[in-house]
Amino acid sequence: MLEQRSFRDILGRFTTGVVLITADTADGPKGMAVNSFTSVSLTPPLVALCAADTSSTWPAIREAGHFAVTILGDGHAELCRLFSTKGADRFAGDNWSTTRAGHPIPADGLGWLDCRISAVHRAGDHELVIAEALEGALTDQAGPLVFHAGRFTALAAA
């Protein structure tokens, strides 16, 4: 079997974007940074993400049954780090808005989706979440927040 460190290093060479998953839960606003996010289907509009079994945030979002996805831009590295830090006050500051469903989103994200969980599947040490996008909007035109080889990086202009 492939060693975990080698597997992580190899997958780290796959460049990803970064999103925030946020929800208005019974315990107040909750959120986490995710780079394992992708579109699944256009009809119906479905997305997928993976949440680690060790996440202390995901159980409250899963229980809520719905969440917002915010696509992060190149100016959001510090926000992403904040949402990746256990115990941090993730919703401090006043640069927040809410979706019509009531989920907190950064006011300056590149775009957002309100989603309802359709299915959750066990997948090793994660849960694979399939969700239907119910509403969304483009909100900014900055460059994307890009994650590669364990760090944030910039895209080169063509």
C-alpha cells in the first residue's frame, strides 16, 4: 500500500482552488476551509466536498443539512488560514454578509452557492458529501486563491 506521506506529497502537486463552507447552525455560525471541492452535475446542479472525520466543525454543518459555499479569491489567504485554525474566532470582523438562507459568507468572495445536502458517503477517513446548489451568485472578479504543494500560490498570466 502507498505510504500516507508519499500519497499526500503526490496529491499536493494537484493544484486546487479553496472554498469556505459555512452554515447557520443550531450552535451559531460554523465554517471550515475546504480544497476538496468540485462540481458534479449541471442537471441537477450538484457539488461535492470531503470533510475529515477529525473535523470539529463538520458535524454541526451536516446536522444543519444545508450550507453555503464561498469561492475564495487571491486576497483571502489569511481568511483561509483563520478558517483552518482550530478554536479560532472565524467570524470576527464586519466583512460578512448572509445568503437568503441565512448562511454567513464573506462579502468579498468571488461567488457563492447555497446548498442542501443530498447524500453523505463514508470514504476512508472522510465523508464524501454531495449537495444540490439551490441558489448562488458571482460577487467579485479577483483572481482565485490557489493551493499547490502545501502552500498558496498565484496563477501566471497567459
